[in-house]
Amino acid sequence: MPKVLLVEDNEMNRDMLSRRLKRKGFDILIAVDGGQGVEMAHAESPDLILMDMSLPVKDGWTATRELKADDATKHIPVIALTAHAMSGDREQALEAGCDDYDTKPIELPRLLSKIETLLS
């Protein structure tokens, strides 16, 4: 069962996405801000991270840069999740070290396809 770390500060988004991913067979870990996300990535070594970009404490760009700069966590694929679907946002997420990018509201089949690609 792949272990996915969901870093999301919005309780409704967190609850909905975690339940849907659990039903698809994923073991879900949850962090509510970027600082906690970085700590949990080190402690739990997830197979993949879903990283909201607009987070308190430490935003998703900063958290991803830290994870990708660290030998212990740089191999973990990160998918940026953002409601900011402006031109340049995808490039900014990839530049920060994200392996892929998806927009909110989440379309589960599209997100699952990206997760499966990165886990294979």
C-alpha cells in the first residue's frame, strides 16, 4: 500500500481528498502546514507527497525546495496542488522541485493518473 503524505491546510480539502485516496488503497499521512510536512517527510519517508502551495508556517514552494535539497528526501516525488491556475504557476512549482502539478478543484482520475505515473 503506497504511503502518501498530504500537506493541506484546508480541512474540507484534506478530509475529502484523504478519504477518496484511502478508498483507492493508499495509506494517507496528513500534515497541516509546510513545516509539519517537511518534518513528516523525514519521519515517515512517504512514497509520494501531495503538496498544497498556499500553506501557513512554510509555503509549499519553500517546503518542496527544502525536501529536494536534502539527500534523505530528494527522491520522494512531489505533486503540487494549487488553486492558482495562472500561467507560470506550473513552471514555478516545477522550478521549486515539484515533479508534477495539479489544480484544484481536484479531479480524482487525473490526479490518480499522475500519482500512478510517479510511483511506477
